[in-house]
Amino acid sequence: SVQSTIENVHVYDAKLYGNGDNRNHVGGILGQGEYTEINAVSMLRAEELYEINNFGGIVGFINSSKINAAVASGRMDYAKNFGGIASHVSCSEIRNAHTDFDLLFPQKAGGIVAVLDGSIFSATIEHCYSTSCAIGELEEDSPMHDFKDIVHTNIDGTINGCVGNDEMEGNRAFFEALGFAYGNTLDAPWVGEGVPVLY
């Protein structure tokens, strides 16, 4: 999608199956968007998402775009570069979003975004919260269970007023709100009016 507006789109009980390859980005509402505005959207109760890499609950990849009032929930098994709202965010804004996913053995996953890239122009996540968590028992040296509650990798992005779940289940509970950071860090947590809730 290029120079589009997507509003009031809601997906329920989605079922998507992949094979673990690293093809293009996949999203619950949109695969890729540039100069796109996404408002008041949701993907809820997606209970059968399996081995889909570069997946975002709302959008796979966005560049120079805006997302406002988005909600996503469900369960994802064996995914890499998973973001509850978006897998990869470049030069874009996400505001007022909420996610609630159970992630079985995730790799490079973020409750809101996997990769936030503000290295060229600003990228911002603001007033979002995640109640997502990683689940499953793992060996000590497993490369999986690599989950951060808000953003996995931040490259000069700005994260303001976001709240994480602070929850992980399994034998390797190493919760962190922010994973690899190259630049700005989390501001004080904030949840206010206008942040959508799951129904």
C-alpha cells in the first residue's frame, strides 16, 4: 500500500501458516505500507499463527507512515522478527496501541515492534502497552525465547510513555522492556485515555 488510508478494519479469529522462511513482511491487516495512515484497526483472537517470520499483528513493514488506535491479540508459534503491531518500523509513528499475544519460542520478538528504525528520519512509539508474553520450556543455550516487551531492536527511535507486561513464563524468564538499543531509551510509563483495550 502506498499513500493510502486504512480505517475501521477488524479481523477476527485469523489463521495463518508459514514455513519459517524470510520472505516479504506479513501483517494481520497489511503486509507493507509506505506513506500510509492506519487508524482504528484490530486483529483479535488470532489463535492459529504458525511459523510466520517478519509478521506484525497489524502490519509487517511500514515506512513514513502512521498507526493510531490499533489492537492485536492471539497466539504465534515459532516466529522470528515478530512485532505485536509491526515487525519493522522505519521513519514512522505508532500511537495508542495495545497487544496481547502468547508467543511460543519467539526469536527477535517485540510486544509492540521487532525493529524500530529512526536512523534516517524519526521513528516514534508513544502511549502503547503490551500484555504479551513468551511461553515454553527451553534449554539454557536456546536461541529462542528472545522477546522484549516493547521493542526488540531500537536504532535511534523514540519510545515515550509505553508500558510492558513484565511477564514471561518458562525456565528462562529474562524480561526486558527494551532489547538492543542504539539511541533513545524508554520514557516514564504512561497509560491514558485513548489507548484502546482488548474486548
